[in-house]
Amino acid sequence: MSKQVHSREVRKAALERLAERGVTVQDIAEIVFLMQSPYHPQLTMEPCIASVHAVLEKREIQHAILVGVELDILAEKGLLSEPLQSIIASDEGLFGCDETLAIGSVFGYGSIAVTTFGHLDKQKIGIIRKLDNKASGRVHTFLDDLVASVAANASSRMAHRLRDEQEAEMDAKAQAQQTLENPDEQAG
């Protein structure tokens, strides 16, 4: 009989794998900040960090991180069978399973996440560039795309939340203006 794994254990393991591979929440939040600050000049790092944490709470994201990092580690140790070993170890250009795993985690956050993921996958911003660099001797075939996925999701989440906040502020101002213009209607 198989054991059911508590979500707390899965979350902890996913965060540990990121840390073991040299990725911090701060690293990912810096990408989110770069993606969102042109649209929100008053943006600070705190909501970016919170958004990354919120994305990392999703079990689907955690599972993708665990699977992808495990494959990277196995390739790094030379434990995969050929030709998969060579394909993953070299991050072969025509191998798309790494992007497929990562983009599968992006669809839940809408079109902003999808387009942001594509941008990050091509531009290799921040920690993604460091992970993609083969000079380290480590294999990050899956991890660079998974980090792009988390950053894209957190960026999309922020874009929607910031818009919601703007609209709530506009509604509050409109309500206040209406109250000033028609005080008798509000006293009723």
C-alpha cells in the first residue's frame, strides 16, 4: 500500500531542492520585480517575494520542481540511460520536455504568465541565465525553465492583483465623490 505524502512535506522538499541547486525566493522575486516595475513604478520587492511564495504554495508547481530537479540531478550523476542521459546533460536544443513541464505549470496563471514565460525562456534574465550557463558543470536543463515558470506565474499574479487594487481604489474614489455630490441619498 502506498503512503500518502502530506502537502507540507512536498512543499518543504520543493523548497529544499531549489535551495540545494542555488535558487532562492529572492532570486525569483528579482525577476518578478523586473517584469512588473515598468508597469508599476512604486513597486517594491516585498509584494514580489510574497507572490513567489504564493506560487510556490501550489502543489502542481511543487511537483514540477521535484520531477525536473530530480532529472537534472540524475543526469548530473550520469544515472540516466542513453540517449536521454546525453540529451539532458547537454540541454539539447531540440529537447522540449523541460519547457513542456514548465509551461504546463504556467497555464493556470493566464496569458500574461504564458507570454512572460516565453520572454524569460528566451532572454534568460537573472538567476535563469546563471542556471542556463553550462560552465558551472551542473545540469539545470529543467530547473532554468521551472524558475522561469515560477517567475512568470508570480509576475502574472501580481499584474492581476495590482489591477484589482487600482480598480478598488477607483471605485472608492467614485463612491466618495458620489457621497459628496449627493449627501442626502447616503444619509437615508
